[in-house]
Amino acid sequence: MLSFEQKQNIIESFPELTKKEISLNRLNYHFENSLYEKTIVIEKLHPNGNGFVYVGDLLKYEKEANEKGLVNIREYDEQALREIIRDAIDYLSEDMETPIVEIWTSREGLLLELVHEKRNWNIYFQNNLEESFGTRDAAVEYLLEEGFRPKK
């Protein structure tokens, strides 16, 4: 487990975050450029190493996040902590109005759409949702396993 100071150093390596001291020697870190009302990325970082990162409804963290979209980072190592902070900042930076669409095809000529919308990677067949993933990597892995390739 990382110490409070180690977590603080990692968090403060993200220049887009602003530290704010709160009660009981705890710290919050805000992302002031959030596109949403929510600006706190790291909540209640405590000298005992406990703290939370806001990930909202990101599917990638659905098993770890509580009902408020917070993940406890007490046991996180450096790599995991950096990744969840980056995901949280990206989450609060994402303009959900413009989806990303990729067309994938099978050898038989079936077409699927891989669409990044509302923070998820969704796979559609003829406008019907087939699968939904929390990361592009997971969606691509699924498509490749099912015999699909990006359409050129």
C-alpha cells in the first residue's frame, strides 16, 4: 500500500488538479476544468492512506464503485492510482454530445458499429445494441474474438 505522502505526490503530478484541505487533515483534489458540476476527483484523502476517486458510471469500475461513483484507493499501487486518476479526469472532460463511430466487418460481410457514447463503448448491429463495454480495449478484444476487423 502506498503511503499518504506517496499518494499525494502521485496525485500532485497531475497539473490539472487543485488541492484543497478539508477537516481532519484530509485533502480533496478538484478538476476545475470539469465540463460538469462535479469537480472533485479525489475525495477525503486521509493520512491513513484511505481516499476515494470519483469515476461516476464508468463501466470499467462498476464492480468497485459505490452508489455515488466513488472508488476506494486505499490498496491501490502507483500504476493503478495513476490510471484511475487519468480515467476520472477524462470522464469529467468528455463531451458526450459527439459520439465516435467505427465500422467493423466480418468475413461474411456483416457490419457492426463500435460507438463511443456516454462514456461506454457500445456495439450495434442494425441499430440494435449487442454489447456494451467500459473500455475500447475490451470492445475491440470482443470484436476480434468474434472474427470482426475494422472496415477500411
